[in-house]
Amino acid sequence: MKCFEVKRGIRGTVYFPRPSKERRNNWAVREDLVFAQEEMIFDPITLHNGGLEKASQWCKSQARQGKAGFRRDGYLLVVDYNDVNVM
């Protein structure tokens, strides 16, 4: 099983769940986070390999910009894919 690690201090954008739909730009990760493959929503590698056919246009555009998105507990964390360690 592939896991993805986002280290403490990495900057990204956090999208809050409904109903607020708030967004915080330039948010720093407060602790090392490990995400399972199922928690990854988009990334440039999956886009290149044709795995995002059912994803929204927004997800595809983020992946084209070199971003990776992870969803947990309704929150979405978007960071540069270069800041993600594949374990």
C-alpha cells in the first residue's frame, strides 16, 4: 500500500467542509501527516497516467499546476506535489 507524507511546516491551502466552504491560503502544516492512497484526490502523476477521467475540471487544473490534494474528515489539503514524500 502506497502512503504519502506531508512534513510539518509545508505550506499549502486548506479547504473547509460545508457549510462554510472557507479557504485558508499559505497554511502551514502543524504536524507530519501521512495519507493513504484512498485519501489522495488528485496529483500530477495520476493525471499524466490518465487516472483522473472522472475528476472535476478544478481537480485536473490543480494537478496540471503540480499540486496534490488530500481529503480527510471533510477537509481538503492542497500542496505542491514536490513537497510530498511517497512512502
